[in-house]
Amino acid sequence: MACTFFAGLSAVAQQQKQPMPPALTSNGFKLVWAEEFNGNGAPDPANWTYELGFERNEEFQWYQRENARCENGKLILEAKREKKTNPNFKEGSNDWKKNRKEADYTSASIKTQGLHSWLYGRFVMRGKIDIRDGIWPAWWTLGIKGSWPATGEIDMMEYYRKKLLANIAFMGADRKDAWFSTEKNIDSLGGQAWADQFHIWRMDWDENSIALYVDNQLLNKVPLDKLVNQNGTNINPFKQPHYMLLDLAIGGKQGGDPSKTSFPARFEVDYVRVYQNNN
């Protein structure tokens, strides 16, 4: 049985989940899409596709379908320390995706690309992250058109090396990625005791700005007029629909050293909900 998707939440379904804070149902917002991850088995193929193999940032993990599952009403993205042969290996290649004979870790990344995308709205995720060394969970979006970074990127939740991040990226003047980033030291939030609990991450995105929150605490807010791609096109990548991703990466350029961390590691997601304003 695949994870369950609800276009709207019934009263029964809402009772089974954590109650919605008033802020998430006020100001004219209406629920337009929700993934509750009820049921057991693979993520719902009507909502999610998979990233496979080596993907980005010279990360250590090999992404595969087997590491994503639903159980007890939650999505589990699980990273394991295990060998995985790289079928794309080429001796002497300069491409990091090809010059590794094998991966030392496996994990999962799922995305709504080609299935669901949204322009503006309130995006909410209730999840629990692993903050140990080398672990790199994220909930983020990419625009449906263009090549990165001209697509635009919003990191609604990202964590690595003791930093909880809220980031927005676009194409800068040098045709490279430019960032508006906020970092919060995890120890200032409560460290491991904080990470042992579920928390609510939120994005409010409209035609004027993007604001990123955790537990109703504002982390980062950027006006859209500061996010126009600096490549001569005058395109604002945040005035197009974006799709979302949930992933659990290991190591790589930012993730840190996982060698002394015990595995498996998990990124657990209770729900993801998208609201849009009727006004």
C-alpha cells in the first residue's frame, strides 16, 4: 500500500495528526495539497519520484528507492552505511560521479517534479531531523524552468555541521549562484534535546517576499525584487511554480564527517501541506 495523499483533510484525518495551529488556517489560506504519509509502503507514486545514484555536492550516499518508506503515519528517509557498486564507474574519470567504484552509504531523496508544483502559498512540514556528524537533511524547492541556479532554490529546512539553515538562491551577477542565507546554531535551540522532537518548518511565499520559519520563529525573509536573475534575462525565478524535494544526504561538500556516526540515520516527516490564499 502506498503512502496516502489527501487533496483535503477530513475531520477524521485531522484528528489522527497533530492539530493545526491557528496560524496555519487563518488569513484566508486554504489547504490545496497535503501528503499525510498514512499507510505503509513506498511513497505514493502519484506524488513522488526518486532521485537515483550520485546527485550533487560530491555527497557520499547513493540514492535508491529502497531507503524511502512510510510507516506509522510518517515518511522515513533512512541512510545506511553499506557498500553500493557504482555502475557508472570509469577509471581515471574527472567526474566525481564516475570516478568512485562504489558508494559507502545509501539513502533516499524524493521529489514532486513533473507531478506537482506550486506558485506562491504557505508550505508546512512537520518533521524530525538527525543532527549527528555527517548528516545532511533538507526540505527544499526548485523552479520548474531553467538550469540551476537560474531555476531558483528555496531551502525551507536544511541542516549540517551544527547549523540549521534557511536559504534562498538565484543566479548572481557572475552567472554563479548567489544566496540570501540565515544560519542558526543548533545548540542555541537546545541541541540534541531539540532534535529529538518533531518541529514545524514553514514558508510563506507570495508575489512580494519569501519568509522562512521554524516553530513560528522567523529565520529569513527576502523581498522578491532582490531575487531577479543577473544573467541579462530579467527573469525572477520565484515568479514561476516550484516543485519540492525531501532528502537525506551524507557528507560531501557541506555535510561533514560521518565516519564516527552510527547508522542508520533517519529524517522523519509527519506531513507536508500546501495552502494558498483565496484573497
